[in-house]
Amino acid sequence: MNKTFMSGYYQGVVEVAPASLSAAKVEELAVTMTIQHLRHAGEAVTTIHDFLVDDLHADARLVSRYINCNADELETAQARILASAFK
């Protein structure tokens, strides 16, 4: 995994998230999208967890909530978060 690229990916999600989302929801969106991207790339769950928690300092409980979700569950969570921005 290219940590520089993935750090930029995470930061990019944070920067383009709708302004109406709270900071907690922005982090949740960034975590779910990063997990999905890295799982699709074939990274191990422990590698993803350690990257998010140790390198990016994402909330460990939030990462633990989504780390074992499949693609459909992650996409559903992302859709729910984005939908809440436009209510």
C-alpha cells in the first residue's frame, strides 16, 4: 500500500465532503470509503486498521465498526451519511 497516496485519498474525501456534515460524519465517510478502497485493492484487514488508526489517527471505535463490513454494507453506510447531508 502506498501510504502517501492513501493519506491523500482520505484527506480528499474530507475536503470534498458536503459542508453540512458534522466533523464526525465526515470522518465516518472518509473511514468507510478508505476501508472500501483498500479492501478492493486486496489489503489485509489488520493493515487497513493499523493504517487508519496509527497513521491517520482515525477514531479506533469507528474503524472497528466498519473494518469487517462487506462492500455492500460500506456503500450503504456511505449513502446514509451522504443522504443525511441533504436533509
